[in-house]
Amino acid sequence: MASQQKTSRKAAGTAAATRRPRSHRANGGARSGEAGDDIGLDALVGHAGYAVRRFQLWIFQDFIKTLATVDIRPTQYSVMTVIGANPGLSQMAVAKRLGIERARLVHLLDSLEARDFVSRIPSATDRRSHALHLTARGKAALARFKRLAAEHERHVAEKIGKENRELLLQILACFT
């Protein structure tokens, strides 16, 4: 597997080098006034964080574009998916599981509740918290969102290859 990864990285690096010709002045910098792929990235090329961030931007842009007809954002989709899979969770549990600040989650839930996708029911065990549930409308909407999200995942596979998508999911599994 390690040699397969090296081969994939080497091929990706070669492909990137061919795709992005770099025009440099005699002083080693990119020509002034130019923007885009011809600007050298120097050490950033070897930084995983930079590559992951650029991929994340592409992922989010494609997700938003693919789900534009239903006006749902990636974080809203994540919240609804977790609530749908775990009815009755507290706001605190959802925030912790998804790594969302509690204040931000309250705002997200307000927007989902306003669209009649989520309901907050006072907890039977803790008067200070609410149990989160999808409404009937929320369940129907989530089913549609999941179909569109599957289309988005097909776009990812088209962009990086089906095998690379699976490998990426394996690599990132320790963060989920």
C-alpha cells in the first residue's frame, strides 16, 4: 500500500508539474501582474495542510453548487444527518460530535427550525436541555439532500478518481 501511495503521489506531482507551468523572472519570482496557476507555490507544494485546505474549498464549492436548488449548506446537512441518525440527541451532543461551537449550533438550529426541518423538544431527563428531532418535513428534505449529496460525492470521484476517493476516506477516517 505504501508503494501504491508513493506512486500515486509521484504521478500526482508529475501531473501537477505538467498542468502548472511556472513562469519566473530572473530573480526567481513569478512575473508581476499575473494571477492563477502560473504563480509558484514554493514550499506550499509539499504542505499537506495547504493541499487539504485547497481541496476543502473545492469540496465546499461543489457541495454548495450541487445542493443550491435546496439551499442547504454543508454544516446544516451534517447537523440534519446526525439528528436523523440519532433522534433525541441534545444540542451539546451534536455540537461535540461535529466539532461545532455551541453558539454557532444554536444559530444553525434556529435556521433549521425556521424551515420546519428540526424540532427541539424539552428533554425528559434534563430540563436545561432539548432533544433534537427531524420533523416530517425535515425527514423528507434530508432524503432529498442525501440524493444530491451522493451526486456531489460522484463529482469528487470524477475529480480525484474512485480509488483515490476511497483511499482518502481511509486516510481521513481517524479524524471523524
